[in-house]
Amino acid sequence: MPSYAVTGANRGIGLAFVRQLSAKPENVVFALVRNLNTTENLKNLKRSNVHILKADISNIAELKAAAAEVAKITGGSLDVLINNAAYLALDRMGLHLDGYPKGQEQLLEEDLLTFYRVNVIGVVHTINIFLPLIKKGSLKKVIVISSGAGDLDFTVAGTFAVNAPYSISKAAVNMVVAKYAGEYKEQGIAFLALSPGMVDTTPPGAAPITTLEWMQKEVEKFKKVVPDLPPPLTPDESVLKMFKVIDALSVDNNSGAFISQNGDKNWF
Ligand SMILES: NC(=O)c1ccc[n+]([C@@H]2O[C@H](COP(=O)([O-])OP(=O)(O)OC[C@H]3O[C@@H](n4cnc5c(N)ncnc54)[C@H](OP(=O)(O)O)[C@@H]3O)[C@@H](O)[C@H]2O)c1
């Protein structure tokens, strides 16, 4: 019975991972959420192979408790860990590094630290805490959901200056993946930084991100680099594509790489 753990599983791409994984009754799926009071989407799936566990990825004690619970159910192993959770601060995503209002240097510093703390250190803690289980699993894969926003060449080519603290955190987590891939190649554990593409994860009732003024400018820039820019993917479309890449992943194929849902450096 293949076992999967997904962080940030209550909505967006994480929920789509759980939905598709749990559609196969032979899979055991651990949906990690930071708030047990917002799990209606998961409960509505009505899948007996989904186990909902509490884990804020910046909380070591919660991660350890979740891993212990997983081990209890699987007998001590986990096949695939999908690090999907990420911190996003939508209201400040449109700012440049030098664009925070005068006198708000402290807010810039807090943003840089918070993005790093959750999206990099939180992922490192999650991997370290689940690694003993992965070592005993049969598939031995660790996925980190990254972003094309963390691609240096793409950033320079497109002159993308907004969303800096997030992009910096994703670039850093790509290096995290490369480090683990090197360390665990001999032990047969594969790691991958995987970008999901541009995915519409707007919560019901909220304005889509593409309607924000800074995002519209950004999309115009995207089109200069990618003239035939496709529309955003749905979470399920993105996850379907990502599974093809995840299934093909091994220590000899793409481990340590940073690639997209297309299996290459095409981020859309
Ligand atoms: N959507 C895109 O176009 C896109 C593009 C590139 C990369 N990505 C990446 O894809 C992943 C999923 O994105 P998404 O669009 O689905 O995001 P989303 O809809 O905003 O969902 C983010 C998820 O992460 C959880 N989360 C946030 N901070 C957490 C923490 N400290 N501990 C545990 N969980 C936490 C949220 O929980 P709550 O519900 O409790 O807030 C939520 O479940 C992220 O890694 C993101 O960077 C997305």
C-alpha cells in the first residue's frame, strides 16, 4: 500500500494532490494541515484512506507528532513526502525589494525572515523529521513544490522584480533539494524541486490574482519571455502533470533538479 504525506493539504494544490492520490483505494494518504478547523474540503472527499493530521511546518513539535502518527499507521515507513505548504503574503507580493513604504524597513526584514523561516527552514525540518520513515519506504521520494519565481535566469530574462521575499525563499529551497539529493543518492532516496506552473488557486469569492494591477503587469512581462503564454492551470491539471514527473523521478533521473510540471524549465 503506497503511502504519501502532503503538507498544506486543506486547499489549493495540496488538496488536489490529496484528491487524486486518495482516488486510488490502495494508497494511504496523510493530509497535513496547520488548522484542524479548516478541513471541510478534505472531509468532503469522504475517503477512508485519507488521514488528516495537524502540522504547521514551522512547528517542530507538531511535525514530530504527525510523523509519529504516520509511523503508527504505516508501521514506520512513508513512501513519498510532498512538501507543498508555503507562506504567501498576497497583499505585499507586488512590492519590489526597495519598494516598501518609507520607514517600513522592519516590515521588509520581517517578510524576508518569515518567507525564509516557513518556505526554507520549515521544509528542512519537515524533511529531517520524515526522513527516517522515507528510508524505510519502498518508493523513497521527497518532493518540494517550488516555483518558477525561484529561477534566476528566468527572473533576469523577464526583469521580474516583484514578489522578492517569496522568490528568494523558493530559490533557496531549490538548493536545499540539491543538498539532500547529493547526500542521499547512495541510499536510493530521490529529491525534486518541482514547480506546479501558473495555477489558479483563488479561494471561492476572492478576486483572482490575475486581476491585481501588479500581476497584470507581470503577465505582460511573462508574455515577452513566453509569447504563447497559456492560461493558468487548474489545481487538478497541474497535479496530473506533476505526477508524470514524480512517477519518472529516481536517483538516476532528475534527483536534485529544479524543473516544472512539464518536466523541464518551461514554467508555464
Ligand atoms: N498557485 C500557483 O500558481 C503556484 C505557482 C508556483 C508555485 N506554487 C507553490 O505551490 C504550493 C501550493 O500553492 P497554492 O497556490 O496551492 O497555495 P495556497 O492555495 O495559498 O495554499 C497554501 C497552503 O499552505 C498552507 N500553509 C501556509 N503556511 C503554512 C505553514 N506554516 N504550515 C503548514 N501549512 C501552511 C496553507 O494553509 P492554510 O489554509 O491554513 O492557510 C495552505 O494549505 C506552494 O508551495 C506554492 O509556493 C504555486
